[in-house]
Amino acid sequence: MSAWDQAKLALTLATAGPWLYVQGRQVRRRVPQLNECFHPQGQLDGSGPPIRLVFLGDSIMAGIGHSQAEDTLPYQLVALLAETTGRAVDWQNLAHNGASSADLVSRAPASLPAADLYLVSAGVNDALNLRTPASYAQNLQRLSQRGPGAPWLLVGLPNLREFPCFPYPLSSFLAWRVSCLEHAALGLNSPWNVHRMRDRLTLDTFSPDGFHPGVVGCRSWARRLLPEVMKLLKVPQKRMQLRVL
């Protein structure tokens, strides 16, 4: 974290800290606690050797806010990848609700399952816990050392300013913290890649708690991730066969 960001954080907490704390407590009481909904592993059929994916992360990967696992971000992405490439896709999901980058490091096995691509959702809980960008980046780097030989993709950090559950000024403060973490992640070297979320979020993209992505949000997110995933995997789109009438 730069000296300016450190000073800005200290000044914000000194002047608005109590207000932000009260707003945070109100949000925790108001936002409903939803159950996890995801498949820990699975396979979609297709041709050729299967593409192997490993998902790690927080409540987004754990499917919070959904009633069926097929609506979650990991499954939406797996389904799109299988449909677009015609390939079989194997996946494992090691997500935990509420996980921060530090939690992923502490809970992930010393040697992760072999994969062609590791996909990670982490950062929002780090922002809520006021983790420094340097510590966040260090945790991500340590995590990737447990799955060598394949690219890693941070699936994106959303703009918390647009989350319905967060009132102002808490929303702006958390959005700034997330942007600092994203900047740190962008400075990571290989094998890391970072998807940057730039589409504006709308109410229909959220689950009923106003915090987690709903079905529309996950479907849209998966579609934006798909081109980057295919590029990192170096897999082509399946050929379309034209029928002559």
C-alpha cells in the first residue's frame, strides 16, 4: 500500500470509522444468511481428453444465493465451456463461504489437484477485513505455488459501490478498498491472470440478499469469463457443421 493510501485509510477510519462500523453492523443484521449450493466435483461429457478445472474461493464459488447448483457461477462457466468447445470438462470446487485470501492459503491442501486452469474468487472478504493489498497479493502468490504447471485466473473483483445491501458511505469506502486489492493483483507475475469487471451491475443481477450474484448475474459473469478461459486453456471453439438442403 502506498504512503498516500495508508494516510487515506488512517484519516477515513479516524473521521468516519464509527459511522462505517455502525453501518457494517446494520448490514450484517439485515442481510439474510443463505446456504451453500454447489457440486464439489463433476464432469460434463464431450469429445477428447477432458479439460480439468479447479475452483477455489469464497461465497461466489460456493454458490451462496442459489437454490440449485446449476445456477452457480462455476457450473455456468463449466456448461458454457463444454458447449462452446465440444470437449468434456472435469471440475473440482474447493470453495468455502466467507473465505478470504488468507483462508484459502490455510485451508487449501499443500498440493492441489492437477488442473489445466485454476479459477479463484477472493478479495471481497479481504476488503471487509481491511487486509492490506501487499498481504492480499502475497496470499495469492503463495496459493498458486500449490498448483504449479497451469495458469491461474482471478475471476474478478466487483464494484461494491453498486451492491444494494451497502449504504453510502460504506459502499464507497469498500469499493475503494477493493480497487486497491485489484491493483495489487494486477501486479502479480505469471501464472496469475486477472479478469477485470467493468460492466455496470443492475438489480436483476443480484440474489435476494443484495450481496451475492443471482442467476442472471452468474450467467452474465460466466459469459464474460469464457473468452479469457478459452484463451488461457488454448482450446478452440468447436466447428459448426453446415447442412446442405
